[in-house]
Amino acid sequence: MRLNDNIAIVTGAAQGIGRAVAVTFAREGADVIVSDINLELAEKVVDEIRALGRRAQAIKADVSKSSKVNQMVEQAVNNFGRIDILVNNAGVNKLLPSDDLAESDWDWVTGINIKGQFLCSQAVGRQMIKQKQGKIVNIASMAGHYGRPGGLPYCVSKGGVLQLTRTLAVEWAEHNINVNSVTPSLTKTTLWANFGFDVEKQVRKIPLGRMNEPQDIANAVLFLASSESDNITGQDIIVDGGLCALHPAYLARLD
């Protein structure tokens, strides 16, 4: 097994990509802390993991609050002894024209998407520094690479995730901590459904001919969390079926 007896925290793990990552880790031999704001759904993922013969615990945590993040990490260390892997997956989105964007909307999206990833990385990173090893995988987005009308706080926050990844990677390399990110393109999750895309139109543009399943993202995260990526840090893996490889002029002909 690729993660034999590793201890992992996955945020936003009650559904979608986070759930796929948590269950995949368990299949590969890890014990998993299932962190989410929705404790009821998180408990269902815990049941799935325990059915695979691995230990699991659900923890309700608002990742935008340092006190909640610190409590989550303290619980994880007390109950499991250490933390080998952190997957920063929790994320939200709200589409609004920038001139109508309320300060509270900005704070909500950026508070979870980028501040939350920083707080979790900082709290877990302190433990990993003590252990002198660890793997952190941040979930970014194509919105962090390109602009999208109406998506200012989301795009800014996901662009910040890429810089968070690079900066922590070079800062913590001396502690044998790998920090990387995965960028999903169109993926079958409730978050992407809220973007308001014409899905059929978007799929026609993808060279491999389909949108991502959550498992496609989980597979990339698994690689970065395993020993197979020990000499990879500060990198972003784009999972998009080849979409970014297309020339913009060709994409325009498909509209």
C-alpha cells in the first residue's frame, strides 16, 4: 500500500473531491481525520473508511478560524500521535460582479479558500517540523491561473493557493516537508455546479472528451502524498483532460 499507516488530515472531506481523497487514502493504508463543517456528512465518510479496516475520526472545523484549526490539529495529534499528510481541500465560491461584491462575501470566500489553507498549513506544519517530515497537498483551481468574470474572490484566493504552495515549499524544504498543489478543471462536484457553466459546451472543448470525476483529482493527490513524489515540491499538477494544452484560437472555434 502506498500510504501504509500514514496519518492524514483532509479538510472539506464530507463530499466531492475531499471525500474521494479521504476514501482513496484509506484504501492505500492511511488513517484519516475527516474534517468538514458538516459533521453529519463527515461521519458517513468515517463509516466508509472504517469499513475498509482503517481508523478514522470526523472533526467539525471552520478552517477560517485559527482557534478551530488549532483544536482540530491538537485532537488529531492526541488521538493518532502524529500527522504525515495534510490535504487542504475545503473551499467555497460565490459569483457576483465585482462592483456588487460585499465585503462579507469577499471575507467568506477568501477566509476559507486561502486564509483557511494558510491556517491549516501553519498548524500542521508546526507538527511536521517537529517530526522532520510531511506532505502537504493544496487543492487549487483553474480559476487561480485565469480570470473569470464575476469570480473575483474565488480567482484571487485560488491564485493565492499557488503562491502559498510555492513559498511554503521553499521555506519548509529544510524540514523535509513537501508542499504541492493540484489544479482541477471542470469536475463533477456541487462547487463546480454553482459556477453556472454550460457543461456540455465545456466538455466539447476537452481533448480527452470528459470532465473530471472526483477520483481523477484524488489520484493526483495520492501521488503527491506518497513516497513516489519525495523529490517533488512547489509544483502544481493540472488535471484537465488536456484543456490547457489547446491554443486559445482553437478553443474560440468551439464556442
